[in-house]
Amino acid sequence: MRQQQLSPPHEIEAPKPRPEAPSHHPLRVTAPSFFLGATCEVAAISFAVSVHRRPSARIMAALRPLVKPKIVKKRTKKFIRHQSDRYVKIKRNWRKPRGIDNRVRRRFKGQILMPNIGYGSNKKTKHMLPSGFRKFLVHNVKELEVLLMCNKSYCAEIAHNVSSKNRKAIVERAAQLAIRVTNPNARLRSEENE
């Protein structure tokens, strides 16, 4: 094995630091002092809102939950009503069979399955969206500000009966507060149509 010759300590030069070019990427914005040093997407979001008229779906997608556990569904098929495949008049929506001789109620082999508590989801992932957030229904900007402290675990969903003018205000305020909105583009006309 060859031995390397080391030069004396006074001859070794320290590596010079490279000057960094200023970043123009919206997500690399440093937070101002009023954010109390939080390196957060809030600064990036507020920067993006000031640049663009409406926050894009890319900014909404940048917001990620604090934790994203694996969501396991014990059953993904719907439970259908007994004999709904046999008669048109019987709809597929589940109804518990209550007949004294009913074989589904008595759980005979080969019959359709009945829903029960064992099919329930894990409490940690119950009502969780695939994105890792839980939905919170919002009707106005004031209700949106409830989510300010828990924007890493809950996202806003704008209610169906909110006008397009109020929707626009909610989406803009959500971008300022770094709150994810599940339906930001619903009922909003494009810029050229306005």
C-alpha cells in the first residue's frame, strides 16, 4: 500500500467559499422577521401571491401534511343489498336484512357480506384524504382562519353554495395563510373570460 506524503500545515490552503448566486425560486424565499424566523412555505406562498394574480395549483400542491401515514382500507368494495342483483326494483344501497329466515343475516357461507365494525378504518387515518390532510368545510374567510394553527393536518374545502366572488377571496386568503384548499378552481372563471 502506498503512503501519501502530507505537506506541512502551513502549506495547506483552506478551500475558498463559493459565492452563491441569488435564488429566484419562489419556494426558496427567506421568511421576513415578522414570521419569527420560521422557514416556512408561508413566505413562499405570500411571495407567489404577490407575483401572480391567483395562486396556481402548483403552490397548493406544495403544501404537505406534517405526517402522512399509510392509509389501509380493509375493504374497498361497496356493500350491496341482498338480492339487488336479482330485482331492478331493489336498489344497490345497503339495507340490513331483518327476515327471520334470511341467509345473509344468518351469515351463511357463500352469501353477500354484511358491514360490521371490523371493517372500520384505523383511528389515525380515518377520514384522511390520500394527500394526508383531513377536510374542513369552509363557507367564508372567517371560517378559514380557524385552520391557521392546524394547517399541517387539515385542509379547507369550499362549500358548494359559496359564490364565485367569495371563493376567490377564500382561495387568496388561504394562499396567504398557507392553507391547502381541495377545490380551489371550482366555479372560478378563467382570466380571459372576465
